[in-house]
Amino acid sequence: MFVSDCISINEKGHLTIGSADTVELAKEFGTPVYVFDENEIRNNLRAFRGSIEENYGGRGLVCYASKAFSCKEIYRICKQENVGIDVVSGGELYTALSVGFPAENIVFHGNNKTPDELRMAVENGVGRIVVDNLTELERLNAIACEAGKTVGIMMRIKPGVDAHTHDFIKTGQIDSKFGFALETGEALSAVKAALGMPSLKLRGLHCHIGSQIFDISPFELAAQVMLGLYKQIKDETGTELEELNLGGGFGIRYVDGDTPVPYGEYMKSVSAVVRAETEKLGLKMPFILIEPGRSVVGAAGLTLYTVGAVKNIPDIRTFVSVDGGMADNPRYALYKADYQVICANKANEAKDMTVTVAGKCCESGDLIQENTKLQTVEAGDILAVLSTGAYNYSMASNYNRIPKPPVVMVNNGEARIAVRRETYEDVASCDV
Ligand code: LLP
């Protein structure tokens, strides 16, 4: 019935998340508000970790891709759950370090890290910096040399597997802005350059084939293609790389038709491919890293809004306007992303209206969902938009100077603030 397992309906007919009544949460914390079920996040991290234990003898590291949802509390949770993290900016790195996240278990990504960001990563002992291009390789080597350190790196490779289309076009990703192309020989020559850098230690290679993927086969193909490159590197340089980072991208349920693969299945299939390929090619089995983002937090979160007005345009559409919108969730405006919407205080009632849920920004494209089924609602009702845990808070803006909503964590019915609501003062705090 619901796209997420942590969502239910209580005896009052109210929607719940992690056993907490969402109508009560809206009253206590105000709206809009992002709410997460902490247990769901922890269970997802444990499922990924467990699948590496079970299928790969524990020789790997789950690195939560924190671009999906970044704040101090999620880094504390990751630290407690003994997983690593992936960061993509000085801001994410700063936040993680500020709660004492172990730098060795941080993977630093980005296609254009600034010299300051690279210096910050080197000075703080980030375990793996994923190098995107030759300019960065040289820049990082110089920064490491200046700091008198040897820095662990991985290199981002475009394996030529296009997963977005669900059709493997082996050269399809060559125009991506990220990383070194494999099929042109660019990747191999960059690896050779990296092996010659005195202040860098090449730990392995990285690839990431896309996001919201429901099919295991592109991941298997990517692992196979990457190991082919490991063999070529071994043959041509005598160096056998120790680690392989296969990125993230595992799909979640936003709406009924979405059919994610159970997280355990992914490592099972990929482990089998890695085992068979390394045996065939005479390679050691590498230490594996994976970077799930959306699949860790996406379905663990929802957003609550208050309905402000219902506007019926006869024979055209009915707008349900809420007190948030594209500033807290830009994904419909950007990607026409699907979401399940429910009236939290009428969750047991039939969905007998077809509506467009609109935000409060001064912009026609500020919509959360179009032509979606909803209970009959009126001003004052609470709307819940499900599966907003990933790429909502992290992509939120202050467009129209709207303060960002707070983040509330629920644990077995108990709620606490993880990020407080922004005030107007916060919004104007950098203005001079
Ligand atoms: N690793 C790397 C190198 C990535 O670029 C990404 C996502 C991930 C891991 C995590 O992927 P996930 O498991 O979350 O699919 N803003 C878009 C998604 C952008 C994803 C960017 N990279 C959205 O809202 O759908």
C-alpha cells in the first residue's frame, strides 16, 4: 500500500512513520518538515554491510553517498554503524569531520575539487581522494608533496556502461563530465601517470554508472569491464590494484510501479562476477567499495506540509497548494520525479480526487506532483509526500528567501530535531 515499509496508519486513521503519528509531528514541529525513521536508515546500512559480509567475506566497505542527505546526525549514524562515507565538497567534508568522522573512511569525489578542498582533504587525512582528471592528478600530487604526505587515491573511470537507458551502450557514457574514458585509452594512460606520482598511492579505480537503477546486470557488466582494465594494468605496468569502487545507484520505490532489487541481491550477483572474472584473469579479488545514497535514506524519509488552499479550475485541474514546494523538493521541477502523496490526517479515506500539488514559490513550475490521486482535502489538512529522504533536504534552496524546513528523526515513536528550522535571521545572516 505504501512505497516505504516504515509507513503505516494508526488507530486514529493518521499516517505514521517509525510508529510516530505524522499529524502530531506536524503539530509539534510545524510544517513543512522532513521526517526520517532512524531505524530504517540503520537497517538499510546494515543490509548493505551484511551483504558484503555474507557474499564477499567482509572484504569491502559501504560508503554512504552523503550527497543524498548530509547533516551532522547522518554522519554520526554512519560512524556508529561502522560504514564509510562519500563526500563531494568541502562543505560535506567539513560537516563529517565536525562530528569526528574517521577520515580514513572518507571517499572524496568531484569533477572539479578546488585546490582549497584538496588541501583540506590532504591535511585531514582523507583515506581516498577520487581523482577525476589529469590536472587534478598533478595538482593533488603537488599539494601532497608540499604537505609531506603520501595520499591514497582512486581514479574515476567511465566504464562505458549506460544504465540510465536500461540498455547497455558500451560507449554511451563517453560524453560524461566525470572521469577518464576507458575505450579511448585515456584511463590506462592516466593510471600510468598516477603510478609515477611520488606523493600519491593509487589504491584502485572507481566507477559509478547512474542512479535509481532497478536492474542488476549493468552493475555486473561494469564490474566485468573494470576488472578487464585491472588485468590490462597488471600486464602493462606489473601493478595489481588492491581496491575496486563500484559506486552507488540502487533504485528505491517512489510509486507503486517501482521494483527495487533487494539490497542483498546486488552484492550477491556482483561478488559472483568478481569471483569468476578474477579467477579467469589471474587476478586477486580486490577489496570492494560501494556507495549507496538514495537507497539508504530515500524511503526512510517523508515531508509533511499543511494545505493552504484548494483551487478548482473547472474542467482543467485542481490545485492543492502547500506551505513548501520546489525550495524544499526541487525534484519534480527538475526531473518530473514521481511521488506518492497522502493526506496524513485522512489516511484511511479513499483517494477520490485527482489533483496537482503546488508549492508556494513565485514560479509556475513550482509543483510537487501533477495528476495525482488524493483524499478530498481542504485548508488545514496535512499532506505527506513519501520517499523524500534522498536529494530533498540536500537539494533544498532558499528561493524566495524561504527558510529551510527542519529535519526530525524518529526512533521507535520518539522524535528529536536533527536540523532545526531556519529562521528569517538565518536566511539573511550572510548579508552585509
Ligand atoms: N557515488 C557517486 C560517485 C555518485 O555520483 C552518486 C550519485 C552516488 C554514489 C550515489 O548514488 P545513489 O545511490 O544515491 O543513486 N540529484 C539526483 C541524483 C544525483 C545522483 C548523483 N550521484 C536525484 O535527485 O535523483
